[in-house]
Amino acid sequence: MALSITVEFSGGAELLCGNVKKHSLNLPKQEHKWKIRDLLVWIRDNMIQERPELFMQGDTVRPGILVLINEADWELMGELEYELEENDRIVFISTLHGG
Amino acid sequence: MDVTVKELQSELAEKEEEIRRLKQLLNMREDQEERLKVYISPEVDVGDKTYHERLSNADISRYSRQLILPEFGVTGQIKLKSSSVLVVGAGGLGCPAAIYLAAAGVGKLGVVDYDEVELSNLHRQILHTVDRVGVSKSLSVAQSCFRLNPSVLYIPYQLQLNSTNALDIIKSYDVVVDATDNVATRYLLNDACVLANKPLVSGSALRFEGQPPPPETVTNCSEGGVLGVVPGIIGSLQALEAIKIASGMEPSFCQRLLLFDGLDGTFRNIKLRSRSKSCSVCGEKPTILKLIDYEQFCGAGATDKNPDLHVLSDSSRISAKEYASMLNDRVPHVLLDVRPAVELDICKLPHPALNIPFPLFNKNISQVASQIMQVVNDQCHSTTEQPDGSTIQVVCVCRRGNDSQLAVDLLQKKLLSTGVNLVDIRGGLYSWTKQVDADFPTY
């Protein structure tokens, strides 16, 4: 069964995917459970329209992007290893700006 | 005859007004130097803490609306009056933060900024004024705050905070507000506050440990644009948090982050992890024991000023003056403006331009190149008086002359075989205003 989640980009990160902030995703069924690790790659390959290096570095997000899993810092949730659940809300926020 | 006299009279009046304004500016500058001497001279001790035991009658009248708040009360007011807050950055965040801290009655308010007031600051940096254009921002903020509440001790620092002076300045304050506009100073402040054991109220960003982000991914107000009221909201929130900490109330954003999306009108309150044990500054085995060179660490300067790139050789660049004479002599050419479309609505050069925003060059240079070639070819056909066999020149322009160089560089590689002559205008539209048309707007 496919997994449906919401992905949001803000703080400037939305510019990487056509300036659209909110996306409802239906992730295809796969053998093991979907982890954030898999989601990042999926987003890079299917959603990021330009300069993927501004989204990912190595197998994780580039420094300066904050990842939230259901309104909590992903570091509280297991980061890359977090297993996605139905209706999860994942937010990517570019955090470094001017004043 | 009458007309000429009238014209001259009005010109004279204008010049006199200009002289008056410049004199005023000069006075302020002198005044500013005097005051800075007093404040920054090491012999003058401004670091002493003053503890207050009670409130004066004037205090009671001025602060009555917050004194009757049970959570704050006389105790909170006395603590606030005995405390000192340092606001780093006198811009979009620093202005609202400083004015609310001053209004609330903090004892001592330090304001750090190396920069001077510009007209393009005023839409968001609301404590500066038209007649203070060219004056130190830190002094301008101190002056505006003084008018609202003269009982606060104001200490403007007209300097760039760096590894050598940061700890010295920070140590005489109880709370530090990060209202800066660049990554290098944000890292510096984070580490300095950890080392000096001072609470830091950070606006707009967090998570300063770990690898710095690539500098090209960090935008600032001068490049990315900002609607003035947005930093106003964030700076006000920073003031509130600093007041809570200084007056002994419970802080709200310890291990929390509040995000505001001005476009959606939504706030989002996020739980953060606690201090990381492996953090190189605040962890169990810190490796950063004194301040380092943060400009080098971040690979980015500690200002929001954009550096001038030097990508093209001189033979591929023309000055704004040279372009003006090209226009004058009606030399056939294609003008290529690589700014975002929204910026062409602000102003454009007096010649029809082909607008291809610079990001498209990185996205699909082949398509961009063929689009340009088509325009060049069309123009070749329509120009009857073709100068002896030479190809039509493509002149590339942007706001400051950085993107235009990168665009020409990319195009030169792509169009090498076509023999098209590509140049950019050195210094972009800025230099057009400076060298050719003083009435041309800058932004």
C-alpha cells in the first residue's frame, strides 16, 4: 500500500522545488519501511528542480536546513532512521537568513 | 528674462537647502565622534553594574502598565532596571528589539553596528531617519531610543564585532540579542556567548554548530529582499524574550524555535533537541576554547555587502560610460538584462532589452544561448547598415555587475564557435547611475 504524507518547504527551501511550499505525496510501496533516509533521496530525484546540492550533501540534508517531523526537530526523532507513518508531516526549513 | 531669474532663484534655494542638510550631517558626524570617544574609550568605565533597590516616582508613572502585571511587577521592573542588554545589529531586527527594550526600561542598552544609514534601509530599519542618512546606525538607534526613554544608559559601538573584541564587549552585559545579518557574526556570537556564559536571543536562525552551510545558500535582505514588517515582528519577539530573561521571568524559547511565515500569516512553534554532548563549543569535550576566525570558517564575510567578483578579463568588459557612447552613436547591439523580471519593473536602461534572469543560465545554458542567438540573428537581418562584417555585440547588464560577468562567462564558453562578441557592463546599473545618469534609481 502506498504511503501518503505531507512535505513542506519554507524559509527559502521552497525555491528548490518551483516555489511551491506544500506538497501531498503518495510514496510508492517498497519492501522495507520508508525511512527519512529514503525520503530525502526520493525528494531529490523527484521533486527538486534545480541545484540538488543545495538540498542534500552526502546522504543527509545540507547544513542549515532544519528538518521537522510532526513539528519536532528530527534529531529528537531518530533523524535519517525515522520510519515514516501514514499522514506524517515533514518540513524542511532553510534557517540561515539576514537581519 | 523673468523666467531665467526665477529659475536661478529656485536653483539657489535648492542649493541652500542642500548646504543646510550637509551642515546638519556634518554636525551629527562631529557629535557622533565626540560621543563615541566617550563611550568606547577604555578609560571610561561603562561596564560597571548598577543595582537598583527601588523605583523612582517617575519610573512608577512611566512603567505603571507593566508594574500592575502580576508576572512582572515591581520586582521584574527593578531587575530589568538593574540589567544590561547588548543588541548586535542596528538593522531590521535590531531597531524594533532596541526600541522595545528601551521603552520597557532596561538599565543599560548597548548597540553594535559598523554600518551607516542608507535610504534603502528605512523601509524596515524604522529607528533611522531621512536626515540621518550617512550617520552611524548604532548612534542613530541610540538617539531614537533616547528620545523615547532618556533614563536608559545607551552605549553605541560603531564597530564590526570580531574574534578580538567580542568577548570584551559581551562580558559587561547580562543578555545578548543577535540581530545580525550574516552567518559569520552569528557563529561568532553563538560561540562568544557560550564562552562568556551569557544567554543569547537569536532571531531568524539557529543551529550554529556543525559544518557551516555553503555561503551561496545563505541569502540576505539586500539580495533576497524582505518586506519591512517581517523583521519588525521577529525583532519585537526577540525584545520580549530578552525582557523576560533580564527581569527574571521564565523564558519561552529555551529549546524551542518559533517560526513565522509572513506570506501565510502562520506561526509554528518547534521543539528542539537539548545541548549536544558532542558539540564542539558547548559539548562535554569542547574543541573550541577561544574564538576563531569566523569569516574564514564560514567562507563568507561578516557584512551583508556583496563582494565584487572578478570573473571576466578587461577585454570582455565595458564601462557604463562606454555603453552610453554606444547608445549615442547608435551602435547596433543586443542588450541582455539578466536581473529577475520584477527588478525590470523598478528601472531599466534606455534601450530595449532581452530579459533572461540569471538562474536560467545555470538551469539550461543551451536554451538560453540559442534564444540569444536568435535575437542576434534577427537583429543582423534587420540592420541595413552593418559595420564592415563585424558581428553584433551582446551587452550584458545586471544590478551590480556580478551576475552579468557569470552570464557572459557561461555564454562565451557556449558560443565560442559563433564569433559573437560578448561583454558586460562593469559595475552594472550602479555604475550607470554613478557615471552616466545621476537620476537613474539605485536599489
